[in-house]
Amino acid sequence: MSGLGPLTMRELKKWYRNPVFLITGLIQPFFWVALFGSAFDITRFVSGADAKVVLDGATNYITYIVGGVLTITGLFTAMFAGTNIIFDRRLGPMGRFLSSPIRRSSIVLSKILSAIFRILPQALILVVAAILIPNGLVFANGFNVIDALVVVAAVILVSFIFSSIFSVIAIRMTNMNSIFGIVNLVNLPLMFMSYAMFAPGMMAPWLSNIAQYNPVSWSAEAIRTVIINGNVTTSAQWTSIGWWLGGLAILAVALILFTAYMAEKEIRD
């Protein structure tokens, strides 16, 4: 796909050459896990065996929500992947791109890929921060490379999904305020209508029924399963992980293809 590599590098250079944007993006994960872990710690209201049941076997609440916070970090960063499309259209680079021999889809997909690359160091910092804070993340015995790959795959797939969705929205827009408004409208419902922060049993039945179809839930549950259980050995657990990651993969591929199609069809200036 002509131009994809150079355009992706262009987006990454814009990121790491902006000290404020770079530093705030890397520090933000620490606040996510520290503040959410303290503000929403439901184990303050239960204790002992009851806490283990509420947390699905996790050692503490930080350990339980790390999968959800990783997913939400990927979600929020991915949502803004499309904003650079509008910036390029408003500030002039889009016209130069369209006059050069590169595919229109490369313009959009480069912004999606750069968002994925930005999310990975944030995810690593988040995990390190979760380990270091008091009463923090505890990996189960037997956590191995395969489990780590499940974590990375879940974060990447959910990021592809939402960066694709918001890139498609941005393709059809010229006003930056419009896409910011959409992001602000949907980000909190996506987070709270999922299993990112709370177990299904802690949610209202109608909300839990909706949450089971949310890709944020799929990613959070896949990560949570390997962190809490370590070396996953039961067929039931692997089946669940397979369904969650498979659903994310199918949705990600479909949305990436749709995004490429929309870019080729809709980007004119």
C-alpha cells in the first residue's frame, strides 16, 4: 500500500517531537490506574471471601481492573486517531497528499497505525505503575509469554476497532468540534456499559446484558482472565478467551477494510 510507511512515520514524529503531548500521553496511564483503583475500589465494602467472589478471584481491586484500564486507555487514545485527518484537511497537507501517487486509504490507515504505536508504551507504563503502587497489580503464578501475548493482542485489537470507527467519522467531517463532541458523547457510555471496572454481578441486569456485547468488555475480560489465572489450562477458559479475541479480531478486520473503502471513496480534499 503505497505511502503507508512514510505517512505512519510522519505521524509518529509529530508525536515524539511534541514534548507536552509525549509526556502527558505517557504519564496519563499512571493516573488512570492509581485514581481509578482508589476511587472505585469496591473491596472497601466487602471483605475476605466475599471480596474474592466479587473480584472473580483477583488478589485486589487493582489486579481486577488492570485489564479494563488497559482497554480504556487504548479506547481513549484510539478515539482521537481521526482528528489528524481533519487537521490535515484544514491546514493544507491533505491537498499535497492527494496530489501525490499514494492511496487515500494509506493516509487514514497511517493515522490508525500511529495511534496503535502510541498506545503500546502507554500500556507498558500502566502495567509498571500498577505493580509499583501500594496494594497494586499481582500476576498469578504461571503467568507466561502466551498470557502476555493475549494482553497485547486484546489491547491492539480494541484499539484498531475504535480508531477505525472514529477515522470513518472524521473522513466525513470538516469541523474539529464535531468529532470532539462525538468522542465526549460516547466514551463514558462505552466504559461504564462494559465489564471494564465492575463484574457482571455488580451491575444492574439490563446494563450487564448490554455490556456483554461491548468490545470493551471482551478485551477487559480476556486480559483479566490471564492476569488472574496465570497459566490458563482449562478448556473453558481458553474457549472464552478464544471467543473474546476472535470477536475482536473479526470486528477489527471488518472495520479496517471498511475504513480503507471509505477513505478511497470519500476523501476528495
